[in-house]
Amino acid sequence: MRKITTRELTIAAVTGGLYVVLSYFANIFGLTFGPVQCRFSEALTVLPFLCPATAWGLFAGCILTNILSPYGLLDLVVGSLATLSAGLLTARCPNKWLAPLPPVLLNGSLVGMVITIQEIPFGAPAFWGTYLYNAGTVALGELLVCYILGMVLLEVLSRSGAIPRREITR
């Protein structure tokens, strides 16, 4: 296992801080929590493609954001772990066009489930229909943010060299 450099740790910490600030900003408009969410901060979830250490910064930022979640401890744990898992998978993506896919799929399915569990008892007749709606709307918001803002962010950072892509040895 490779050691994380001071530069990577700093980039991860800044990423986590930006995640919190952007999430709280989106919360002003009611976009951070709920079945229809469009967290601007989720654009940052593509950064592990360039710097894998940022997955841990995103995880910390998501924990600090989800402290305010109306869905309680379940969202704090599951939502934050979904972001960490998505970041770790994004770091392994072979090309930039696949980088936003793990956050879209994991947050859509897992956060969609958290929201549904808080709304309807498991096993109720409307549970699975509500889950599909919640998972779909969360994934759609994630798709918009990650593939539009996230891809612009990846392109700008790649061209500027601010966060050079680490060579991944397999």
C-alpha cells in the first residue's frame, strides 16, 4: 500500500471542506436533502479519478453535511458510506467518462433506500414503488451534477495540472 503524500492529504482536506460548504449552500435552496436533491457538492465526487485520496475527504465532508440530515443516523451512516464507496470506485475508473457513474448508482440506490425507509414501513404495499421513485430522483440529481458540473471540473483540473492524475498501477 502506497503512503499518502502531504499534498494529497491537503487536497483531500480541502475537498472535504468544499463539500460541506457547497452542501450547506445548496441547503439554502432545499436541494441538499430529500427525494429530489441536487447537491452542488456532489460534483466533487469525480475528484478521486484524479487524486484517490480525495475519497476520504469526501467521506469526511459528507459526514459533516449529513449531521443536518432530516433522515437521522441512518443517513449519516449509509449516505456517508455510499459517498466513500463511490469515491473509492471512482478512483479505479479506467476513463473520465465512467468516473461519475459510481456516485450516481450508489447514491441513487442507497440514499433512495434511506429516504424510503424513513417514509414508508418496509413491506408496505407502496414500499417498492416509493423506493423506485426516490432512487430515481436521487440518481437523476446526481447524474445532472456529476456529469455536467463534475465533468467540467475534471476537464478544468486536468488541463490546469492543479491535481495531476496519479498513475494507477494494476
